Amino acid sequence: MRLALMAAVLATCTTTVRAAPVIGPDRVVMHTEMGAIELGFYVEEAPATSAHMLACFRMGLFDTNEVFRVDKGFVAQVSDAQNGRRLPMNATQRALAQQKVVGEFSGTLRHRRGTLSMGRWDDPNSATHSFSMVLGDAPFLDRKYAIFGEVTDGLSVLAEFEKVETHREGIFVRPVHRIEISSTEVVRVPTNGGSESGAVLKEQPSSPHASFVSSSSEAASEDLEGDDTSAEDSSAVDTPASATVNRPSSLSRVTSGTLATLRKHALAVSVLQFCCIVAFAAYAVWRLVGSGLWKQVPRLSIDTTRHPAGVFC
């Protein structure tokens, strides 16, 4: 009887315990003036939403975007790019910003502090890319809004958001001063749990206005992977993206001895040109004097009757 009771209690506890959601290897880091926030994505519970949001971050939709809503204890909501992004978008970014993602409403995940939840209209499948970082328990949002990840680092920054001065505009509580997301990056976290150095996977849009953001490293890494002609190039793969993009060209690898030789040749050519010019000038003077042509050059006569002073005005 006692064993049966213990088994029943154990079964009940087992059914109530929920397995922790699986966070994928990709992390997003959002940089703001109040600090950086790291986001992780539930790739198994919300695969479509996670893939869509990672694509939006890689395409730069959230660069110069804003946290337009800070409702203390409720949500800090990031705007969509059409309304919140300070810099203009290119055609590719505009097309991605308009894409909608199917609503992935979980029956087990709960809205709590640090949860990432998609914003949407009345249509369950109307979410694009605006999302909220939940600032407190909000069970009334469960099964109605798609949870796709959580804040893996930077909860203290959310606490700083809650301290800013706000005002109400309709249903939204907005900060008085703009909270801008200056830049974002996607970082791959290896299986050993450490942060992989230099693994920034951010894709830059083709818009010239986005030049202030860190340069794309995917193209640089592909170029490095295909170039294994020297040990120096192969070792550059493990360096940060900022270093691989600025690899020295072949011209910078010229030795100092070669440069000295080139300078000597350039000096010799200059001396030879000067000698040729002097020789040609001497020959011209010799021909002029020898032929007597200099005697036929007309002399300037001055009419002193019209110009008594003998000077032309």
C-alpha cells in the first residue's frame, strides 16, 4: 500500500515537471546605450519563429531600431523595422520585414521575466518581427502569443529600461527618450558552452547607409576557407573577423631589399632623363651659334620721338 502511494505521488510529480526548452547554438547580442542584451532561441519549441527572427537579425532589421514600449513589470517591446528603424532599408530588407510567420503557440511554455514573445495583430498568423521581452509573469499571454526564446544574459539591462521616464500613448507606455538598438550581431556558441571568439555571423545589407555597422564576416570567412596557399592564410581563419577582413595584400609582403632595389632603379632613370635633357639643350645652342641664325633675329627699335623716355608703356 505504501509503495503504491509513493508510486502515485512520483507519477504526479513527473507529469507536472516540464523539461527545459532547448536553446539553439545561435545567440543574438543587441547593443544599447544602457548595455548589451543576449538572446537565445527555442529551436525545437518554435523552429519557424526562431529561424525567421535569426534571419531578421542577420539581415540587420534591428540595427538602429528602438525599444518603443517599456511597461514596467509587463513588457519591453522592440518595434518593427518599418516604424522604428532610424536608417532606411534596402529592397531585400523591406521584403523580409513584410514576411509573416505562422503562430507557434506552446501549451507548455510560460510567459515569465526574460521570455521572448512575438507581437501580432488579431490574426494568429500576423506576426512579422516585432517582439517583446517580458518583464514579469504574464500567464494571460500564454497560448495566445508565440514564445520563441529567452534573455540569456542582460536581465540587469531590462531592469535599467524599467527605470526610464515614460508616458502613455493610447494603450502603449512609451519611454520619453528613445532607447535605440545601435547594432546587433549573431554569435555561434559551441557545444562546450564557451563563447566562440570571432564567430560573428552577421550579414550586412547592401545599403550604403549601414556602413557604420561592423562589416560582414561570412564573405571573409568563405574567402579564407578557399585560400590555403600559405600557413599565414590558414591560421587567419581562427582570428576575429575584423582581423581577417584586413588581411595584408600581396604588395605589402614585398621585402625591404626589393623596395631598396626599386628605389635605386628609379633614381638611375631620373638621372638618365636629366642628362638627356641637358645634352639636347647643348646641341640646340651649338646648332644655333654654328649656323649664324642668331644674327638674323630682329632687334627691337625704339621711336624716341614718340616715346622720349625710351620706355614702352
